[in-house]
Amino acid sequence: MADEVVLLDFWASMFGMRARVALAEKGIEYEYREEDLRNKSQLLLQMNPVHKKIPVLIHNGKPVCESLIIVQYIDEVWSDKAPLLPSEPYQRACSRFWADFIDKKLYDAGRKIWSTKGEEQEAAKKDFIEILKQLEGQLGGKPYFEGEKFGFLDIALITFYSWFHAFETCGNYSIEAECPKLIAWAKRCKQRESVSKSLADEKKVYEFVLSIKKMLGVE
Amino acid sequence: MADEVVLLDFWASMFGMRARVALAEKGIEYEYREEDLRNKSQLLLQMNPVHKKIPVLIHNGKPVCESLIIVQYIDEVWSDKAPLLPSEPYQRACSRFWADFIDKKLYDAGRKIWSTKGEEQEAAKKDFIEILKQLEGQLGGKPYFEGEKFGFLDIALITFYSWFHAFETCGNYSIEAECPKLIAWAKRCKQRESVSKSLADEKKVYEFVLSIKKMLGVE
């Protein structure tokens, strides 16, 4: 039986993009279904009744939720091609640690850059750079986070890059000036087709952010 | 070379206990080092500079942080005995999902039971039971979360059980009356030596909670 793979997603989600990059790395064909997050589909509510969030990967009718769990699932099911997690347990633990760090810190810090003003925004900009600098330190002189090969931790972080233009424009600052090595890494990742075709357009993300700012009354 | 395994921990931590149960399941000898969380050791700060939190597993000098990542690491390094995660990718994804759910929901809900009063406390008690009922639904009629064998998700949840007496006493209610199947599962887990010897004494946890309440001025 051929695999039936469906991805419930939202175009601008850095979490959804992780699943897209992983599927592209593995060369998996799938049906992409865009969700309207203000009017979620019955399928989404049924497939992720606990969190009611995208992304959900539906593989032969069975749902997998939470982006990092989805990427690990994809890596374990389609293990014959393009391994994403390192094979060595200590390296795997490091990759999981930093991916978890990104989820615990980076999303909120980024959100605060465009959803706050004044001192609060300045603090958020500083926080965001400090988090990136910690990640840049972890990257070190390697081409990718896990070494010579693009992998799990690259996927966990690169999807945020499509929001950097919005963060920079809303925050009126340059991330590249602060973290040049990280930006060089991001550009390296974007040369991969799996990444370039999966990441949302940065200009459209910025327009999307402007529309949410307007909706929330943050000018 | 014999493995050198050190665990930086705090006796009442449900996260630290996870590492203890996993090490006991695998039969790993290790040095337990109790941390004073108000005066953290240089070793802790050096081994977990990012979060500065216990537990930290130091294996041959290299640190692994974050309890669920530690348990997965232990499972991958000592893979010849007592497998903790299921072998099938979909089951693995489910275990990871529910363990993540516990971390995202249960800790905060439990904390609010003893750190709040009045309506807020009543809401916290209700929340806590609702989360446990979702977990009870996932357990279903199985002896353990992953089926016939004690495993990863059992470890992720059972350590909270040592706090149930404190939650019940502070909240003046019975968790068993609401979730009898889950409590039966917990008692089943406690029959295992790996669990009974790793979990903190529930009376001592209650006394500890009373001391924090006093410190925080919550009476």
C-alpha cells in the first residue's frame, strides 16, 4: 500500500514549515492542506483534539502532532534516506536539547518584538539576539548544527529565518549585524531546495505580521 | 573503561525522579548529588549554563539536561536492557506527545493547587483533574501507558504521584475519587522497585510544600 500522507498546516507557521522541510528532505509526496486558524477544520479538531493546533501530520489516517515530534517521526519512519537526527546518543541528546531551547525561548522572544513597543520592545530585541548568540555559539565553526550535514537542529531553527525580516523591520535593527555567522548559516540552508521551497516568503510574513498588529491594535 | 555516571538532582523534583527511575530500570550505578536550589553548585552552573536547572546527568564528564531528554538518552545508551520507549515509530510519537503534554500542562496545574486560594484554587483543582482524565483516557484498559510493559510515558507521569498527597491535602479533595483507574495504575507502578526506591516520600513532599507555602506567604 502506498503511504497516504497529509499535512494540516498554516503557511506562515515556523512549526508547520519544520514538517515541510523534513518531508522534502526525505522526498515524501504529501497532500498539503491549509488551515484557516480562525475557523479550524473539523479534521484538525478531530486529529489534534488536545491542542487543536497545526501542524498535524496524518500518516495512513493516524495523526502525529507537535512539530519536533513530527520531524522525529518522519526521520524514524523514512529512515532509509537523509537521516536527520545524528546517530550517536550524546549528539542526539544535544540536538534535542537545543531544539527544545528554541521552542522554549525563541518563539516568545520573536513575538514580543512585533507585539510590544518602547522599553518592552527594546528588551525583546535584546533577548532575541542573546538567544541567537547562544545558538551561534553552539553552531561554532561548523557548516550545520550537527556538523557537515544538514539535520534535525537545522530544521528546528531555519524556519524562524522567514520571520527575521519582519522582526528586523518591526524592531528597526539588523540581526545580521549582531549574528553574522548565524545568518551565513541560514543562507547556506536556504540554498537547499528542501528549505527554499518550504519556507514562507519573508515579505509576505512581514505583511502578515502587519495585519496581526493592526488586528491587535499594536501600532 | 567503566562508565562514570553522576546525577545532579533535588530529592523532591518530579523531573529529577524521572532520571532516577530510568537509571534504576536499566540497573545503572551512579553517584547521586543533591543540589541546594537556593545555592546551586558550581558544577550545576557549569554543566547546565543555559537553564541552570536540575536534573543533569553527567556521563563520562558530559552533561545531558532536561528530564525527558535524559530518559531518552539513557534508553539509547543502555539499549541492551529494559527498553523504555516503544520500538514502533507511531507508538514512539504518541509517547513523546503525551510526555510533552504532561510537561506543558501538569506541572503548572499542580503548582497552582498549593500556591493559590479560593476561586483560583478551585479552578486549578478542576484543571488538574481534567488533565489527569485525558491521561486516564490514554491509559485505557492497559496495565501501563505503552501496553503490557512499564516504559517512557509511565516514567514521565509516575513521578508526579509523589506530589498527589500534597495536592490532595492542600486542595482538600480526593484525586482517586475522580481518577480511580489512574491511581490503580500509579499503585501498580509503585510495586516496581525502580519506582518505589526513586520516588520521594509523599509525606515529606507535603511538608516541603508547606514550607514553601510559608516562605511565599500563601496560607
